[in-house]
Amino acid sequence: MPQTSRADKSSKSCHEDRLSALPDDVLHQVLGFLQADEAVRTCLLAKRWRYLWKSMRRLRINGSGGEWWGSTDVFLTKFVSCLLLLRDPGSTLDEVEIEYANHFGDDHTWISTWIRHALSCQTQVLTVKFPLPVHVDRYLDGPPLVSRYLRRLEISQVRLKSNFLNFSSCSTLEDLKIKDCDLYASSILSQSVKHLSIKDCFFKDDVRISISVPNLVSLQLRSYGGRTPFLESMSSLETAVVSVEVWSVNYCRKGFFAGECCGTCLDCCGNGHGCVLLGGLSRAKNLQLIAHPEMFIFRRDLRWCPTFSKLKTLLLNEWCVQPDLRALVCMLEHSPVLENLTLQLCKQEKPACAVEVEENPGLVEKPAAISGYLKIIRVKCEDVDGRVCKVLNFLSTFGIEITIQRTKG
């Protein structure tokens, strides 16, 4: 019987293509970790790989670092268009990521076409990024998106126009993230979205955009510019974080320097809205309301303050204690089941802010309608200055232990 040496066995093992012997589903998973141009080039590896790229279920059209960025923008457009058109027509897509730098042109119409083609392939997760300098005009426009399969959508660094934010025809969309975008639409609509995140975006400053997402469970509205959007009712809301930064156009022209709402000017009463934010947030169980002291939008809303009938955990920053404690008192009186209160206070710049508290003794008395469930009070501050002392004096009337935590600026 012929003997096979160990070296012969090793040589045979080295030439054996074990990777190609794997099932198609496994190989498609492997291709999904590659950028699209790299995945297509695997067709040269062996006969087994020749057409695998046509049916892979995850596409990463991501050019940062890919070889095509040294070529022309026209080449990239043709490559992606062919990639989508030459796919196996019977193959669906689970996930598509499009990162389009577009350094060489201003035509973004192809992006909208690619997005709609991806949705026609039953894509469940879609990510669209435009990593461009801020001076480059980039936008997505056209009719509303339509999909019965899309579950998660992330869009960043682009201007969204017209009906692009109407997701009424995306019946299974639950997770929507929008970042670093200019929102030039009249509304954001969805009956299915449960988790909405809008960060570092700019809203139109001539009218209020309406956010109508009635089945929302969690909301993050952070560091936006332009005019604050109008939040419609969200009966299933559990957690919300709203942060209003200084570059928002929402300020009272008469009371700007005091950070107050005059209650009479167009900014305070205009646009046909009562509560802009707080009405839509009134069913939340956990709520964080953060604003620069000069931004008065929360204090404006308190003129029509709703009852937060489910609110258990509340975090506020210094907007609620400037120039006095009226805003804090109002929030507490309208939170009948509140259990956990956190105040996050920055270092006081103008010691005169709390003078009005001394002139109104009633503001440092325990509110008559304070929640009987309130058990935890935390005060986070950089320094225990005069303003913090007055806040602590007010909170001490509740007869509840207060935890003070020092923070860095």
C-alpha cells in the first residue's frame, strides 16, 4: 500500500480551497463585511466566487479609503449604478450603507435613485451619509419613501427637502436617526416609528416643523438650530431627552437678556401653537429637559403647562431656576407621581439671578401639590454658590434627603 508522507499531506492541504466549500449564505456574510468594490473584485478569486457578489445581502457603498476616491465622481456613479442593476433580481437586501463624499460634483440625484432601488430590494436597514464640507450643497428630495420592509433608517449630513420626511408609506419603520441635517420640510410623519433621534440638525426658521409620530416610545432631540419643532401628542412615550442650545432662534426679543418669556410678543404667542414641546412630552415616564439659560422655550411652554401624569424621573438644568424658581415650582406642581428629581446646575455667572426669590417668599415654600411619591432629589453642581444654596433651601422644605454631587465644568 503506497505511503503518503506528512509533507505530501501538508502540500495537498495548502492547495485545498476550504473557504469556497462553505455554503452561499456564509460566503454572503463574509462579503457583507467588505466594501462594495472589494466584494465585486472577489469574482476573480475562483469560478465559485464569480457571481456571489450579485446576491450578497449587505452592501457597503462606502468610499472613505476605497480606491475609487482617487478616480472621478462619474466613475463612482457608474460603478454603483451597475452594481445595483446587475444584482440577481430575485435576491433581497438586508442592509445597505451609502457613504457618498461627492468631491467632484453637485449632482445628488443618483443617491435618491439608489435609495429607492435598495428599498425595492426589501432592504431592512438603510444608512445614508454625506461626509462633506459644510459649504457643499447636498440634498435629498422627491416623493415619500415607500417600503414594507424598512425597519431602521439613519441619515446624516444632508439637506432633506419636500416630502422626504414623510414616512407614512414605510409601515414597519421603527428606528429613525437623523444627524447633522438641514430639515427643509413642513413635517416629519410616521405612524410606525418608535425610536426617534434628531441630533445637531437645523430646522427651518420661518415656520415650525411639525413632528407627528404618535406611537413614539423614545425621543432624542438634541442640540438643534433654527425654530423649535412642534411636537404632537405621543401617548406611548416613555423616555425623552430634549436639549435646546443657544443657536436656536427661539428667544423672546423683549425679554432676551433676562432669558424670560414676555408673554405678549409674536415669538411668545405666535404661530397658532400653545405648548410647542411640553404638550407632546406630557405622557413621558422619564424626561430630561436641558436648555441654555437664554433660551426661553420651556418657560414659554409653562404658560400652557400640561399635567405630566406618568412622569417618574425628571432631570432639569439651570433654565428652571433662572431668574427665579417659578419654572421649577410649575414643573413640580404638574408632576403628580414624580419619584426622582435631578437638578443639573452650572457655575453661576451673575449672582444677581436669585434676587427675585428673596422678594417673593412664596417661591421658597413647599408647593401645595407636590408629588407624594418623590423620594430621591439630586443636585449636581460645580460649586455650592449663592444660587445653589437658595435652591437647596427650597428643596429642603420637602422633607426629603438631598444628594449633592460636585461636577466639573
